[in-house]
Amino acid sequence: MTQPPRVTFMMEVHVGLRTYYENLRRFVDKDSRITATWTLITYNHPNRLLRSNLIPAGIRGTLNGAIQVRDALQKTSPDVVFYNTQITAVLGGRRVSHKPYVIATDVTPIQYNRMAVQYNHTIDRNPWVSRYKHNANKRAMQGAARLLPWSTWVGDSMVADYGVRRDLIRVAPPGIDLGAWAAKAHYRQNAATPVQVLFVGGDFERKGGQILLSAFNQLPAGQAELHIVTRSNVAAGENVHLYHGLKPNSPELLALYRNCDLFVLPTLGDAQAVSTEEASAVGLPIISTQIGALSDVVIEGETGFLTPVGDAAAFAARLRQCCDDPALCERMGRAARVRAEKYFDAQKIADLVVDTLIDIINEQGGTHV
């Protein structure tokens, strides 16, 4: 009897990658065409030695990640492997090439280095180390049977910076469960009604929080209320509401999105903010910045506005414009939901992932008994 192909999903789960993992798994596990095994790469290990502070944190994390990836490859015996970053593929070493694999990622290392200051990331100064890492990433990407970057921005870097064949690339954004993230039922109709403005960003500084507070404080008193979801410590002010500890996809977070009128993210450094796709899903217009892959989510003047990075005056002007014009917000919000249904539906993304994996198996001429 023929059995579905076995697929091992190697999933980094820190920060936004956990939301990506949860949304993808919710739909892939329902697909009977494959047998999925999920390995969470946490860069921690139960071995006490490999948790010891005697080993530098960076080296310790790399060792632990490599052990997790290689153990999973050995124990699961997959027909094809899905890596949600190229890092996990690199950590697998030579074992990675034993099975066909897919890489899906939100950013390439070169793109990440370009945002090093914003991410407090230290670029390798040793040219030998830098060259070694680049070549390892290049081999991993060029060795993939398919690549599923989150955005056209990342796909372009794979081609230009790593020599990947463009015909092997298909853009697959992180999907949103559009059933759970239902569109808003009502929009603000009266300009006199306070605008409910939402910001969701764990790192308040990197996500442009100070620019947001400056712009918000320039609005006429009582015109808007600001809702901030973050893990950072932020001083609350008049009409500013803080939320800590809200979990991804939680009912409390969904309700907050649906009860707001406008989503704002004046980020100084981002690859692709899942929060902007969540805002699109519920039908919120978005004001953000021209960075990373945000132009894949926000269509200028159609679903929101993108301002130059760090341009506080431009951001404040767009905030005032949206607060003054309820009809504009409704039009852009409804367009955002339509775009989410077309491009960010988690079911469609999961189907694309599974279709890709099955295509690879068929190309290999594999049978499953």
C-alpha cells in the first residue's frame, strides 16, 4: 500500500517565526497528502554541558542548533525536508544534502547585515569568517530543490546575492488564518469619534515607537487613542493604553485588532512584519515605512501609506490625514482585506507548501510504501 511521503519540518520558533510555524502547522497537519513531523529548533539542549555558561552563548547556540537539526534528520528519515530559515539548513551540514529540501525564509544574511544597527547585530569583521559563512549560506540555498521566500524582496536577494535560479523560487508569505482573523464588521464614520490607533511590535525602539509617540502627541487632544502591544517598557501617557503578554492568535489580540481603526508601524528595521498581515486580514489601513518587504503588504494609497524610514514629519502627516478622513480609512481597510484574501490566506499558503513538497517527491521518482 502506498503511503504519503514523509516530510520533516525544521522550524526555528523565536519571535515572529513562532507565529509563522503555528499558522503553517494548523493547515499542513490537515493535509492527508503528506505525513508531517515537526522539529522545533530552539537552540537549547537538555545536556547540561551544552547549557553551560562556560561556553560562549553564540557558540553554545550554534552547537545546540546543529545537534537538534542532525538528530531530527537521523530519527525521522524524511523523504523531503522543509527548513524555515537557511540557518537550519546550514547547521545540518553534509546530512542536509542526503535528502531534497526546501528553504523558506523572511530575510537573507546579506539583507540582515544591512539592518545590523537596527537589530543590534554584530557583523563579522574577520574576512575569512565572513567568506566562510557566505559560502555556506550560498551552498545551502543553491542546493535547495525549491525556495519559498516570504517576499519578492527576499527572492530578489537570493538571485542577486546567492546565485539561486529564479525558476526555483516561489514567494510564499507567512499565512494568516482568515477564518479566525475575520474582517471588521463596522468602520468609524464620524470624524468627531476618537480614532483607535493600534501598534504591535515587540521591540518598541526598533519598530519606531518614539516616532509614533511624537506623531501621536501632535494630534489635537482627544482626536485619537493609542493602543500599544509590546514587550518593551513604555511610559503610558494620556489616551495611551499599554498591553504586555498578549499571545499570537489569542482572542484578546484579535479583539484588539478588530476594535481599532488604523494600524501603525513606523519601523526603523524590519524584514517582514507579520503584524501588518494581521492588520490587513481584519481590514485595517496601515501606515508604515519603506523598508524590507513591507511594500508586498502595503500598497501605497490603496491599502495604506509607506513613509521614508525615520521621517517623523512624513509619518505624522499621514497619521493626521487618516485620523481626519474616516472614508479614506474605510476604503483602504476594505482593500487591505481583499489583498489579504488573495495573498495571505494561510490555507492557500499551506497548499502551496505541500504542492511544492509533492512536486519535489515526484521529480525524484520516489515511491512510499
